[in-house]
Amino acid sequence: MDGPLRRFAINHGRLLFSSYSEKFWPHRLEWFRRQAEAGLLGEIDESRTGDGTIVCKDGFTATTFGPERFLALARLFPVEARIVEIDESSLFCEMTRRQPSVPRRPREKKRRSERRLW
């Protein structure tokens, strides 16, 4: 695992991602419509809204991750992924970092003269 995820997931560490369940779509869309009516969001572009994506005419876009997208993300890293849906509203993806298959060689201790001074 390289890059930013490495800082957050030590061996056997867990990452937890969440999104809305597709079963919650009508409720979520209604909530966004009410916010738009109250002036808290831009007007919803009904022609471009659907399939888990809400698009506002001011350029704001809200998306969701389904199980397939979470699993595709997990395949990019050395993690085991588990998908759980709660109350037909929330979708969670728990990624657990796998132990490296080849043990790393211990770092050699640097001599004092080789250590960074800043």
C-alpha cells in the first residue's frame, strides 16, 4: 500500500468508508429537494439527476459509492474488503490491510554522522 492510505492503515489496520444505500435513494433525493426549496442548495437539475447522483444547476454534484465501486477501490490495495448495509440506508466498506507476504528486513541503524540534522 503506497501513498496516503499507507499513513492511515498499519498492518491489520482498518479503514472504514461509508455511503448511502441505493435503497435510500428516494429519501435522499427528497431531502436534497427540500434543501433546494429552502435556498440551501442550488436548483436540482432533474434531467441529470439519477442513478445515485444528484446534480444541481449551480454545478454542485453529490454522488454515492455502491458495493461494486468500493470493491473496485479495494482491489487497488493489499486489503480485504467487507461490505455491510445498515437499515437499508447506509452502506459501509471496511478495508483491513493484509500482512505483507514477504517480511521486511529490519532497517540498519544509521551512525550518528549519517543521521539527518533537520
